[in-house]
Amino acid sequence: MKRSLILAALFLSGFASAAQQFKVAALVPEGTTWGKSLKNLSKEVEAATGGEVTFKIYFGGVAGDEPDVLRKIRIGQYHGGIFTGKTLGDISGDVRIMETPFTFLGDQKKAGDVMQRLAPLFNESLKQKGFVNLGFYEVGLVYLVTTKKVTSLSELKGVKIWSWEGDELVKAMIESLELVSVPLALPDVLSSLSTGIINAAYAPPLGILALQWHTKVKYLVDFPSAFSMGALVLSSKTWANVKPEHQQKIMAIATKLVKEANDKSISENEAARGALKKSGVEFVSFPKADYERAASLRSKVIEKLKGKYISAKMFETFDQEVKK
């Protein structure tokens, strides 16, 4: 009898050890489209794998800023996260090429199409760095918001703008526009806008609302500077513990849910623009000549990044896709 109990315990412990829980962190609040997408992923994966794979989601930045989460994944404290451009660039600079400023201007659909066509190359680049990507999110077109009115690219000179510390792409753009970079953690941007430590920040309209920046700024420059993307990535080391058949199920579920979230992106950002106007944020237009000047500014940024932060080969491939 005793021997039978021991064998049963060993049998059950074998099932327990086969189970894998992914601890995933995200800055997004639980009630957002991304947050709902993660919650649905957790439910559907648990059901599809019979409870052998589960996701525990840490919403709203409780695990720290994106760079903090990446560091914690690398030491095994967490297993994945939703990362946007800067942190994706910390993993692989080539992925960041999608956010090269003044490439897509107001055409988010084109940006999304290019991102999907280049996704296999990006995924391979992330894989080489130890991460598996479950899907790329379209965060949206990026707009500058300010506490003081600027009516042209020239008037941006000297404006104190938030940037993530170590963000090479934004650094190149800030230098090209002659802005003043003020490195801050994302959670500190709101209070810094209020106190005057910075007088500008950048995000898609939905992000501006979600982060409450609209309560501290007065103006939005109605001239999209870039396209912003995100990705749901997992540690390859932890992913390897999942049965191949479960990996396929998880990928299928994630692909479906990420697509659903992306399908909502354009309409939600457009609705957010309306909400910003209603809240009293004034939309400022730049002269047509600034749109023409943007092309030369883009070239300056590329010169600073090409062959350093982003490979020359990726720029060549990217430019071919943009021209299609």
C-alpha cells in the first residue's frame, strides 16, 4: 500500500512538473484592448492545453517600467512581456526600423502592412536574442503633445522632450530636430509635464489618453512623426519547456487575438483623437513645407542609425517594402 502511494505521488508530480506558468508583465491597464487581449489569451490557452500552460498577467506597470521587466526576464523573475519600440530595440535594433521617423506620416494602414511583411525577419532577429514573439501589435501613429504652442518644426528647437534613457532612435531624432532630451521612466512623464521638467512628450492618441497626459498638456502637433509598434514576447528558454503541440495551439490563439486587437487600433486611435479635442487639447497644424522638410530630417536620422543601431541590410530591405 505504501509503495502504491509513493508511485502515485511520483506519477502526479510528473504532471505537475510538466505544467508551465508564464509570468507576463505589461504597462497597459487591464481594461484596455491590449489588456483584454492578454486576459483572453490566458483563458484560451489554459482551456486549450488542459491547464498544462497558464499565463499570470501583471498589468499596469506593477512589475516596473519596460526596461525593468526586460531585465527581470533575463534573470528569470518573469517570463515575458508586452514591449514597445525602445525595449524591443534593446533586444534587437533591427526590429526598431518600423519606428524610423517621418516614414509613413499619416498612413497607418501602410505601416501595418509593411510590419506584417517584415514580421518573419523580425521574429528571427528576436529568436537569435533569446525571445519568441507571439505577435506584433499596431500601437498607432505617434504625435507630439506639448505644454507650450509650437507651430512649425523650427519652433521645436530647444523644447524639452521626454525620452527613455538609452533610446538610440529617439536620440537620433531629437538631435536632428535640435530638441532637448530629458530621459525619464515612463511613469514619471505625467508629473514631469506638470512641474515643467519637460514640456513635450510623444505617443499615439490612445496612449496619451491612457497615460493621462492630456490633463497636463495643451497642444497636440497634428503631424504624425512615426508609427509605433509593440510585441508580446516570451523567453525562449521558458518557451522550450512547453510541449510542441501546445506551442502550436498558443501561437494560433495569440495570432487570432493580436489580429483582433490590431483591427481595432485605427478606429480606437481615431476615437481617442476626438476625445482629446473634447478635453480641450488644441490641435496645431504645421506648414506644408515642413512635410517636405521631413524627408531630409529622416535621412539625417538614418545616417545616425545605419550600420550601428540598425543594420544596413535591414534598411535596404525596409526601403524596398516601403516603396511597394
